[in-house]
Amino acid sequence: MISSLKALGPKHAELYPSFAPPETWRTAGSHVVFDEKGAGRVVPRKDNPRIWEQIRVEILERDNYACRYCGFQAFKWQIVHHIDGNPDNNDRANLETICPMCNLVLHCGRGVAVLKTVDLYQESTFSQAEVIQMTRVLRASGHADDEIIMRLGLTGKVRFRQDRAYLQRLVAFVSAREPARKDFMIKALAYGYDKAGKLLQANRRKTARKVGSKRGR
Ligand SMILES: [Zn+2]
């Protein structure tokens, strides 16, 4: 049944900083509806939670629990994202799996202005998706933010602006700072590091064993 589901075009979509309508930054689970005149108002999402959960699982399985932007695979905390920003458009082609860290980049208005854990830079040696992948691995192996920023070649820290064209040219860095506001997303981020950390430890143990057995000969 799962194999009959159409996957979304190319595996990795290009990632760059963006933001959701500012009215929604402070209210998780809300969205903006626009009337015929184009005026928006914030309303709580009124999805049937059981139906949404079914759709969510369907999409996660279709995408093999991997983030469409950085490729990170996790069986917990992945987010199913509405590509066009309309939470009522549950057309399967409008839904994609995204990890919490890439989600913070896509919604960096909230990350920079409300949570204050995301920083924006003009330059990096790497693409935004690579910045995410490397941040996760480096942090899991115990590197501090200063060091990660240096390794990623992040320079020219700039301010957030509600301007998508301006943001698209920047690279976002998800820091390890405590968020200014309690948010479940931060717990979700820790899960990523935790998993990567365990993987690294397991690999290290394997390597150590190999070295040990060579010495024993
Ligand atoms: Zn990701």
C-alpha cells in the first residue's frame, strides 16, 4: 500500500531561511486564514486530530521518516509540513517530512525573533542543508557553537528582516543556546543530537575494537 503512494519529486529540496506569517510565531498550532479581501486573522487549527494523525503517518512512511531537506532520518519528532503554507491543503503533494532543525530554518522568523536560538549569516563555505547536517554531527560529538561556526565558515552575522528575498541569500545557524521561550521544538532538536551522538559512539567503539584486534595479533 505504501509503495503505491507517490513520492514527492526530487529527494532533497533546496533549503533557505524563510518565515511563516508573523501572527503565528507565538501561537503553536495556529494559522492565518485570509478572507476574500485578503485580510488575515489568526485562528486555531481545527483539524480532526485523528484524521491528521493518519495523514501524518502516511506521509512519514512515504518519505521513509527522512527530512526532505537535509536527509536526516528519525522515527520521532519529525514534522509533516504544508509546502504552500495552507494547513487546510492536505493534498499529498503539498505535504513533506521535515526535521525540527530544518523546520526552524524555514520558519526562522520564530527561531530568530521569538525563541532567539537561530542566527543569520551572509556567508558559509557550505549550503544550508550541509550546515544543518554538519551542525548536528559536530554538536553531537561535543563541539561548542564557536567552533562549529568556524568549521562551517559562517561569517557576516546579520539581522532578521521580514523579507523573503533578503533571507534567501542568507544561511541560518541553529545555535545550542537556551530558547527565550519554552518550546517543544527544542526537545525535538535534542533528539537529533542524541541519535547522532549514539551513532558516533557506536562507530567509535567499532573502530576501537578493530584497532585493538590488530594490535593483539
Ligand atoms: Zn532536515
